[in-house]
Amino acid sequence: MNAKILETENVTVSFDGFKALNQLNFSMDLGELRVVIGPNGAGKTTFLDVITGKVQPTIGRVLFKGKNLRSLPEHQIARLGIGRKFQTPRIYLNLTPRENLEITSNRNKNAFSTLFGRPDAAEKNSIKGLLETIGLTIKADIPATLLSHGEKQRLEIGMLVAQSPDLLLVDEPVAGLTDEETYNIGELLLALAQNHSILVIEHDMEFVRQIARKVTVLHEGSVLCEGSFEEVQNDSRVIEVYLGQQQE
Ligand code: ADP
Ligand code: MG
């Protein structure tokens, strides 16, 4: 059996009695790329909040590599190796993509190497490689403010990777992107999935079709069903909960 990188056991999150997550049981394997979908209000963002420690489960527990995360503060959970990309990019617009990546990877080094300035050769190589992976080599030295929305998203994914987390959490990375930019993000996540465990929350079904291996459908705070993209797409319960949303 594969080692589990993430498990939730019976996780319930109540907000004044309203259950945003309701006895949620979920697990993913080390090295897996998992996509979580579900209609608006299904609890997707709350699910990420409960993994990162932003929200505590009212009942149940979250295990990361077998370790119970209960009561750990967010920064400590991040340090254990869980990185999160939020919906809107949080990059330094006045700095270049290269500088953005340098800052992020420096932050994770010991203070000693940062004190003496200049990134060392190995790090330069890894930043060079990362710029290639995110497709920003030719734009590496222009202010990030000049990047398109999709390029900013790719840069932020690069910054997440620069922190070397064991698990990457990515919340709706293609919201508001053009088809071409959406496709690029998909290819980037597929490339990263070769050596990372990634949990992606997404709405855009074309995008899910592009990247999906195993898909989990959340509905009213619980897992409605799980399977391949085709299995999930043809599941009558899934069709039912999505029907009300199609007209949006
Ligand atoms: P999704 O990301 O799937 O759209 P959310 O996790 O954001 O769903 O929200 C799930 C449900 O929980 C929604 O009905 C939302 O209104 C509610 N909710 C989320 N956060 C809070 C909160 N802090 N207080 C009260 N209700 C919340
Ligand atoms: Mg959400």
C-alpha cells in the first residue's frame, strides 16, 4: 500500500451550527495529483483552511504524513511541508520574477546564507530551472507587474515550489484565465506532479479533464463520489448537484 501524505478522519467544521464540512473522510497518496471539485459552497476552501490550520476541525482530525495537525498554528503546519497557493496571486509586483523566486527561496534558507547576500550557484541553477519550468525565462528580469494574469499565476506557483513543500495546495488556479493560459497552468501542474504531491481545487471542467487522474467531488461538506474524470462526470449524483449551477 502507498504511504498517505494526507488524511482527514471524520472532519466536521461548524460555523455557528452550520456544517461547512460534515464528517469528511479523505485521503491521498504520497506523490498523487488529486483534483477536488464541487459546486459553490461545497466546502472546498474550508477543506484547504482545515488542512493549513487556518480553521480547526470542530470534530475529527487531519493527518499529514501520519502526524495529527490538531492545534498546530498555521506557520508550524507550513514548516512541516504544506504550501498553499491562494486564488489571487500574492507576488511582489515591483520585483522581477527572478527576484520574487530568490526572495522565496532565501526565506527558507538559514539566516546565515541570507546574511551574506547573493544567492549561491546551486540556488541560481535551481531558480534558472524553476523559471524554465514556469515558462518565464524570457520574462525573468522585467517587473512582475508587466506579466499577464496567467504568467502571474505561474510565477506564484513557482514561488510555492521554491519553498520545497511536500504537499502543494492550489485553490482555483485558472479562475479568470484565458483558454491558452488555462492550458499552460495545466501543463505546469502536470510537470510538477512528476515529483510533487499536489491537491488542486477547481471549477473549470475542461481544465479538470486536462489534468485529472483521480477526482474527488465535494458536496455539502462531504465526499459525494470519487473516481476518474469519466466516472465522476457520468455519476448521476454529480450531474444532479451540478445541474442547478450550469446556467451561471
Ligand atoms: P467553496 O469553496 O466550496 O465554495 P466554502 O468552503 O468557501 O465553499 O464554504 C462552504 C460553506 O461554508 C458556505 O456555505 C460558506 O458560506 C460557509 N462558510 C465558509 N466560511 C465561513 C465562515 N467563516 N463563517 C460562516 N460560514 C462560512
Ligand atoms: Mg472556494
